[in-house]
Amino acid sequence: MQLADILQTASDHNASDVHMVTGHPPMMRINTVITPMDYPILTAESTKKTLDQMINETQWKRLKEQMDLDFSYEVPSLARYRVNAHYQRGEIALSMRTIKEDVPLLEDLNLPEVISRLTYLPRGLVLVTGDTGSGKSTTLASMIQAMNERYRKHIITLEDPVEYKLVSRKCLIEQREHGHDMVNFSSGLKHALRQDPDIILVGEMRDLETTALAISAAETGHLVLSTLHTVNASQTVERIIDMYPAVQQNQIRSMLGNTLQAVVSQTLFSRVDKPGMVPAVEVMLCTPAVRNIIREARTFEIPNVIDTNRQMGMVSLDNAIGELYFNGFISREDAIAQAAYPDKLERQLAA
């Protein structure tokens, strides 16, 4: 049983993920559903040998020290993968996320048109949020690619690991990978500010230092794109504020109110009209009203502001879900299950 054969089978079925866990056959995720593959049950030795094909001694040492290892892996002419190696029940296990070779065009992602407008911003902070596997990396890569085709600027990406390989076109693009090109996000971001960037992509604002540096970079005239594992705009704002000690929260509300340009929150659904996935997208644009709400700690008002500014391109998650349902893209059950306000959406769908 060869790794190349397993990954080829996953590719033939258009699987998004492959999982290799001792005591089970290799598994693949197809349109959100985990499905066993027609291969023998994995042993501890076979899984370890598979990982041996993918990483070097330095990475093995890091895995043994930290018990988890993130890295990228490529099979030429097939695909690239974002891989997590970890231990479960004392044995090696692997989770592999497929990364398409070509960066998709923004207009092919079924995203609201306003997302394209965000690529024209000269400065500020744009956040793309959502659960793991919600398509954040793809959206950001497509946004970077759109700017790459249009401007003559310097783009630096800080990733864990590098996913899409971005080819410099009009822009000069540098991609730095955690653990390989930089120690961590905060270190990479600190030094990126001395590397003459115009646009910075931070793979995730996962700690206070990285978040503070990202906001400072946006304040000083850079366009900063990043992600958070939050499900909507109001939760995103609160998550950032809550990273800071209480004595600094008023100051950071003011800074965030000045620098934040937009929050795009994605949720992926299985399509019912044809095989594949489709995103429901909440969009909050930072109008003067939204900036005041952030500064004055009234984030509970954000959903209402989004609902009353649809003409500007804002859209709430539930309205986006409802539109997908009425267009015949998703099931009623999935729509209600993923809604922010299930009872309210159920009444709208029944109307």
C-alpha cells in the first residue's frame, strides 16, 4: 500500500481530506462525509513508514518534542497537501488537506461581489473567518492573486504551512513558512515590517503578540489580511478585544475601530443540486456606524447594522444561508442547522 496510490484514489474521488489512523483503513472526506477507502487496515508500522516518506530528521525531532507537526507535502502532477502529523493512543496518525494546484479566480468561488471590492483597499485590516475547512485559505489566496494581476506591489505571506504556491506576476510575492522560514507568526510579522511590504498575509492571528503587530501594521499604512476561527463579525471583534488585558481594551477598541476594514465569515455547505460545496458568507464592512460601535463596546448591535445595510454589500449569515436555500443549492435541514438564529430562519424559510 503506497501513499501515492492512496492520494491518487482520493484525487479521483475529489476528496478534500485524507486521514490515516492505526487500526482503520485510510479514510477520505468527500463533500463533508468521511468514507473508508478500499485499502488494508493501517498498522502502526505502516503509518510510520508513510510519514518517513514525507518528513526529514529535523521534522521527526520536532514531532517527538511537540507531539504535533504541521507541514506541506507535494506529489508532482497530482496535488499539494497541508499535513498534520500527531499521536493518538501512542501511535502516529496523519490528516492531509488537499490544496489545489491552481489558485481559483475570485469570481469562481460563489462569493459575494463585495469580496472583490476589498482587493482594491489601499490599507487596513481585512479578516476572513470561519471554522477549519470553511475555505478561508482559498478565499485569501484568490484575493492575493487578484491583486497580483493588477498591482506592482510587494506582498509577503506568513503561513503555517505554505498552502497555495503563489507565482509573482505584476507583484513581487514572498511566502514564508512557520518552522522553516520563520520561528513563528509574531517573529515573521515583526521582521516583515522591515522588508518593505505593501500587503501582508498573516495565516492566523492566534496570539496577542501577532494580533497587536497585525493591527499596528494596518495602522501604519499596510493592507493586512488574516484569519480567525470565529463564525461571525460580532464574535470576531469580541475575540480580538478579549485577547487583551482589561486595562488595554479601550485602547484596542479605538485602534481596531480605526483600522478594521471588513470581516468576511464563511460557512461551507454540501450542495444538493450537484456534487460539491458552496459557501454562505457573512460580510461586515466598517462604515462610520460600525467603527463607532466597535469603539463604544456595542458589538451586540453589529447584526442589526449588517441587516440594514444590504445595499452596501453587507449580508448576515442567515440571509446568505436563506438565499442558498431558495436558490436550490442546499437542504432545509442543513440551512437551519448552521443558522445563527435557527428559529428565526425556519420561519423565514416557511414563509
